[in-house]
Amino acid sequence: MTGPMYTKLVETLPSAVPFVGPETQERARGRSFAARLGANENVFGPSPHAIAAMTRAAGEVWQYGDAESYELKQALSRLHFIEPENIIVGEGIDGLLGYIARMFVEPGVKVVTSAGAYPTFNYHVAGFGGELVTVPFKGDYEDPVALIEKAAEVGARLVYLSNPDNPMGTVHSAEVIQAAIEAVPDNCLFILDEAYIEFAPAGHAPALDTEDRNVIRMRTFSKAYGMAGARIGYGIGQADLITSFNKIRNHFGLSRISQAGALAAVQDQRYLQQTVQSVAQGRKRIEKIAAEQGLSVVPSATNFVAIDCGQDAAFAKAVLDQLVARDIFVRMPFVAPQNRCIRLSVGTPSDLSLFELQFPLALEAASGD
């Protein structure tokens, strides 16, 4: 018996996943984290109206979700002043990135991204045999000019940029992003991941142009809307591009519960703004905690903050390990020089109080003092 025949590509791929989740770490440790600050989750959660809508929808969960997400698309079209045919709804941005890879990537196709940028995108590209070409960050920012120039140089079919950025939290102005969009090569699709855009100050998102065939804008309910566990997001693009998703997507990939929650969340923009304000206050507190230890933070336009630990990656990893040992879940970037930092989400006031208590102890232990 030889078993099933995998493709040659699958046989060459590692079984590792882009992120090791906190639950996996808790099982390995044998105890829970006291503060869950490493997954860029929005601890303020969804609108109460969204929770109520999802609770009601749970009684209808024997039904499949609407394969066309009709009502949600209608609400999103009103929110963004675009047509429903310019919107694709899917299983979070991660799921939509997987669909894009399936549509555009095959063995040998070149795809451009930043070294150290969101690794789940790389995971999807590798899964379809694409060849990743990376450019370095410029300071703590992704470099839109270098990304587009590299895409033109290598004949890339896709180029990926997140704004605001993950993992550093930095953000480019709308003018910088618009210039990058206008410079995209004709045969290339620019994937603009705007998962955190609701947290950014006004003026960092270019106007939506649904006639541009060379860009897709990605949005999510996982971050500012506080629905990471619901797995629902959407893309905005030219109508023919959006229609192409129907050729390969899982048409019943979304639950009725997620759709109901997302619809109610879109309709409660007041709660969204309240959350954005709470996150901004939390970022200021993290900056203060870092400053009390003589450290700086990377300016963030997201719901997480990167703290510059002031030394190298080895020291930052030691600090991270000390925090984990003290039951505080945090993460760190994985490419130099960004990996001089640790990164933590804006938590509840009690989460941040615990971090404030343990952070100086972790720094001291990492220093060997």
C-alpha cells in the first residue's frame, strides 16, 4: 500500500503554518495566558447589535449562508458609495488572498512582497507554486516605490502591500498609495491589504476607483469591527475581477451567523468609532509604558504597537520569552531590523495593567541583571 498520491508541489511544502496560535501555545505550556496580546485581536469586540444579530442567526444555522451575501453587499455598497458588483465577500482577507493566489499563481509565476510582511500571503503563494520576490522595508515602513519597481523588473503577476502595515503598524498617506496604484504594471494586480484602515487617521486611504483593473482593496471584519472569530472580510475591485472569484470560490464558505453579524456591524458605525477611540487611548498607554522603561515605540495606525527593545533580535526574543513565561502572550516581527521589537495588541485596561507590571521584570530578566 502506497497511500494517496500527492502532487509534487505538496510533497515539497513544509507542514508549518504561518502563525502558531495562542491556544496551541497554551496546550504546550499546560496553562492559559493571563493576557492575550499577541494576535492583533480587537478585545473590545463587536457591536452589541452584531452580537444580537448573530445570536438570532444561531437559531437558523441549519440553513446555509446566502451564497451571494446579497444583503451585506448592499450595505457595503451604501457605506462605500460603490456598486455591489464591485464587492466580493469571503472568509476573511486570508480566505480571499487564497482565492487570488488560486486565480493568478501557478508554478514559476513571480509575486512581489516585502521581506517580513504578512506571512499568510506568502503561504498561499507557495501553495500554488509561485516564486516570491521580496524587497526590504524602508525604515519601519513597507516601500511602495520599490515594490512596484521590482514588480515591473521581474514581470510579477501580483504585488502585495498592507497599509497600515502588519507587522509594524506604520501607515502611508493616501497620496503615496495612490502614486503606487498609478504605477502598477499593466499585467500585474496590486493587492492593497487595508485590514487596519479603520484605525488610521483620515487621509490614508485613496478614493475607491472601481474602474481600475489593476488593484483590489481588501477589508475585514476581524479588526476594527471585532469579529475575528467570525472569519468574514471583503474585497473591492473592478467588476470583471470580482466576477472572476465566482469561478473558484467556495460559494457556501460563509455561515449565516457571520453574515448576520457583519451586516449589523456595518449598520452600527457609531460603535465602530467608539472602538477606534478606545484603541487610540490604548496605544497611548502602551507608548507611556514603554517610555517609562526608556524605550520607544514605532508609531502605529493599527490596534497593535511595536515596542523597540533597543537592542538586537536575540534580546527582543529574550524579552518575549520572559513575558510568555509570565503568562503574557505577545509576538515579534521575524525579519531584521524589525525583529528588534516586540509587538502587542491594545488590550483591556486590566491586560495593559498586567503588562505594565511584568514588562520591567521581563526586561531585567532578559538583560541577565
